[in-house]
Amino acid sequence: MGATQQGTAAGRLPVAFWRLWAASTLSNTADGVLKLALPLVAVQTTRSPALVAGLAVALSLPWLVVSLPVGALVDRWDRRRAVLGAQALRVLVLGALTAAVLVDGGSIAALYVAAFALGVAETLYDTAAQSLVPQLVPPGQLSRANGRLFAAEMTAGQFLGPPLAGVLAAAGAAAAFGTTAGLWVLAGLALVTLRGDFRTGDGRRAGMRAEIAEGLGFSWRQPLLRTIAVLVGVTNLALNATFAVLVLYAVGPGSAMGLTGSGLGLLLAVAAAGSVAGSFLAGPLERRIGRAWCIRLGLGTGALFMAAPAASAHPVVVGAGFLVGGAGLVVSNVMTMSLRQRITPARLLGRVNSGFRLVSWGALPLGAAAGGLLASAVGLRATFAGAAALSLAVLVLTRWTTDERMDAAEAAVAAAREPDPAG
């Protein structure tokens, strides 16, 4: 294996982890640029709101259609090489799109094809990188490591990428896409310096369908993983029901909050700041109150995302709810992700991670549709209140996510763990 699996939460994180962290920071900055640059370039080709908005669908659709086979492939391949392959695919696709834009200005069809291909690469990158972490970090340091990765993801993707995209798009599509590709190249170079064999398993293959079924079956049979999947899925559904219609509540002279578009952007930046804070609070809170309470309090405070606009239209009140809610959700995410990495056999981690992403991302379009229908039927504030109530009601499931159950599951995995054949 590429890194030792001994150690506790004390001490420094391994150098190998920081190389992955640097790659993640660069890659998420590029993602932040791309997700704003694509629609900015699209509006130069079409003024159709549906076509422009559809680019976001094209980017996220691969999580629904290819995440399960990608998870199986990640468990077959060397995970470092899988991450590098994803970066190479991104650079090639964006290079081809840049050439098309330079030659004839591009087309909305070319943007859609590129967005879907880049979404596939993102699915591979994220699944492989998340599955690589336990091979770089001792089990006792996983919460710290995941917290640092969440901080990098939020800072780069929410604070650095979008403003940079605005500046670059003003200079032209080639500048925006070229800079994005350059950041991905730098991220790949950071990963090239990793040394070791990051394959898992014994090399035997049961077939793609059987391997996917094995990963899903493991998650279903493990009560903690099954419970966490429901918690994450329902929470994401409630969150996206809120965010799908938040702009109607927040922006415009006739809205409840009366903000401008930039005002809403600032409000969302406050939420991102809370998420960054939560990524650093996760480790200390875990040591002070335990993982079970971190999950409960994290999801409970996350309900403030929905409860704050239901209770008040004042930007300070809503912003405070977003700040605390963002911190809480990241704390719970760090706990659940680290638990998943600890109690899942290394050879199954890619498939288990992709299954969880399928649930969490699959809930997003369902939540958006529910938010739109509810808002039309009962109004915006009632929709926010209903989403908050749903996210709080699902907390009853945390009665099964106790520290004792988590400790027992980890002890069972440690006792059954066989020597890694790649070691």
C-alpha cells in the first residue's frame, strides 16, 4: 500500500496526503472557473435560458448515469493512475473545446458534449481521489484529512474559482478554458510525485455487474452505511428544494428579501465561509463530543439553511442561518465520510463511494422538482419550513449512529482486515 495505516489523530498528516491536497486545491479552483465560464461562454452563442441552464445538467448528469461503473473501475485500477487519467481526459476535452471556439466560435452543441465529458472525468476524479485518502492517511487521522480536503474544496471552488472565471471570461473563452486546463495540468503534476502502488484486491474479476452488485450489497447490509445514506439523501433533497427557489425569495424588487444578484452571491459566500469553518472544527469537535453528536448536531444545525428563510426575510438572520448551517453540514459530512472510509474494505471503497454519490446527487434533481412544485402550491416560506421539518424529522435515524456502533464496526473491520496484497 502507498502509505502506512498505523497512527492516531496526533501528529502531522503524511507528506503524501499534502500532495493530494495540493492537487485537490488546484483541481477545485479549475472546477470553480469552469462551472461559471461555461455558461458565460454559452450566452455568446444562445440567449435561451433553458439551453444555458442545461449545461449544469450536462455537467452533473454523469453522476447519475456512470457513477456505479466508475466506482467498479476505481476498485480495479491503481487509484493514483485513475486520478491522473481523469485529469488527462479533462485537459484533452477542454483543449478540443478551446480549439473549436478559436476556429469557429464554438456552438452550444459542442459545449454540451464537452460538459458531459468533463462531468464523466469529474466523476472518475472525485471517486478515485476520495478512495485514495485512506491509502495515504492512518485511520485515526482521516477526520483531520477529510476536513482539510473539504476546506480546500470550498475555498477553491467557491471563493477563488468563480471570481477568476469572471475575469478570464472577460478576456475571452480561450483564456478561461486555457487557464482551467493549466490548473488541471498542475494538479496532475502534484499527483505524479506520489510514490507507491495504489491498487486493491487480488486481481480477480467477477464482471462489472457482479462487482457493482457486491458494492451496493455491502452498503445495504451494513446498518451504519445504510442509515447514513438515507440521512445524506434526505438532507440533500431538502437542501435543494430550498436552493431551487431561493432566488425567487431573495432577488428582485418584488421579492421578500429584495436583494440584488450580487447580494445573493454574498449570502451564498457566507454559507461557503461557514463550510470552511466547519472543516476545521470537525476534528476538535470529534475529540470533545464524539462522532455521534457531531453527526446529530451537524445535521440539526444544517436545517438552519431551510429554517432561517422560513422564519425571516432579513439578510442578517438568513446569513447567520447559512453560516451556522454550512459549518454544521460539513462537520457531519467529515464524520460520515471518514466512517465510510474506515469501515469499508479497501477493495470495495470505490464502489461504496460511488453508490453514496449516486444517492446524494440523485436527490438533487428530486429536491429541485419538489421545491418548485411545493412553492407553486403553498408558497416559498411554507416550502422552506417543510424542507426544514423534513431535515429535522430524519434525525430520528441518528439513534442508530452511536459511537458504540461505530467503534464496534471499525473494530470488526480491523480484526478481519487481511494483509494488503499491494503492500
